[in-house]
Amino acid sequence: MCLSIPAKIVSISGRQAEALVGGVKVNISLELVDGVEKGDFVLVHTGFALQKLDEKEAKETLDLLDEFME
């Protein structure tokens, strides 16, 4: 089973981005998605953004993950 997690894009340089994942900044690749902009949410797996998410869906998923961690 694979797990992808929502991340918020904080900066973009070419096809690379810096994103917030659980409050931690990580570098991710944007090679697999188009049209991503600063402030967007994406699903991230193994350092790659897999798809864009709307903010509501991303926050719902993050809330569920927080519940599992309690």
C-alpha cells in the first residue's frame, strides 16, 4: 500500500518546489503535474507531486491524518 500526503506549495523553481508537509519544508518534484502554483495543495509520494488538490479536500485529509496520530 502506498500513502500520499497533502502538501502546500510555498515556492517553485522550475520543475522543483518547496512544500510544507506536516509543518516541515521538503523539496518535491513537479514533473508529474502541470499548472501548480505557489499556495496550491498537492498530493506527495516519495518526493513527487502526483496531483493537485483543492484546499478543502487537503485540509480534510490532513485532519484525518492528525486523528490517526493522536
